[in-house]
Amino acid sequence: MPRWFLSWKVAVVVILAGLAVGALDLAVRGYAVVHDPLNLLVGAEIEDMGEPRRMREFAVGHYAGRPRGDGTFRLTCRSGLVIQRGYVTAGMKESYTVGADDCRRAG
């Protein structure tokens, strides 16, 4: 058996273990995702435990974060309007899709 064969098998096991641990972490600790298909937002935050925390933009129009406690999504529109939508809490998988009416000013 070639020497590289064993190191290849070890690498595959390590990669699979990393994927399994990551999936288990997301399943247990939860996550929150904001989907912005119309590109209306300049930023998104999770407002929980009395302070807003920025969500990471991991693709165009997709923001992700992890809530620490009960809170809401705080969305900043391109128009400057800041709105709060949805409900987030630690340990749950939550998502919110931004619609055209969300960033429209009332009145």
C-alpha cells in the first residue's frame, strides 16, 4: 500500500468530522438568516439582550447571524429607514425574507 494512501484516508476522516461537528453546532445552537432578494438593505443586525449585533453578509442579499437571546431582526434600508421585523431566539432556526413593502415609508 502506498504511503500517501493512509494520509488521504486521514484527511477524508478529518474533513467529514469537521462537517459533522459544524452541522451539529448549527442544529443545537440555531441560526438566523435574512434573505433580501430585491437588494433593499444596506445592513442587517440582530437586536437581542439590549444591543444590536451586525449580521454577516455571506452572499449578495443573504445575511446570517446567531442570536444570544430573545430579540428581533433590525434591518437598515437603502432609503435610511431602520425597521424591526421577525423574532429570534437562541437555539432556534429563524429566517426572514425582505419584501418591497418593508422598506417603504409609511405615510
